[in-house]
Amino acid sequence: MRRAMTAYLGSLRETEIAVVPEDVGCGGGAVPCFECKGRGGWDWMEPEIPAAPCGSCKGTGKVLVAI
């Protein structure tokens, strides 16, 4: 069962983001990348620049959070 939770982001963990993680086992949950919005690349930001993979998710579009 997937439930909504709050993820805390930033260097001081002050930014709260509501997410619904997908349980991947061992206490981890996969959520869409916070930097590229789950696209895996930066093409949404600069359409004229060739797509570069996102540095946070390494182009997968998902990051792991502790659940």
C-alpha cells in the first residue's frame, strides 16, 4: 500500500515536499527526482540545449528516500 509522506530537502532539511513513494524494499522508496521532475534530463529547462542527464538521478528520473 502506497501512502503519502513528507520528504525534507535542502542542506538544512527545511523544505518539505509531499511524496508518495514506491516501496523498493529494505526501507527505501522510489520517488520522482526533485531536480528534473522525473524526466531524467534537463531538456525541460533549456530546450535549445541537447538533453544532458540529470546529476541527481543519473538520468533515471527516480531517487530513493528512506521510508
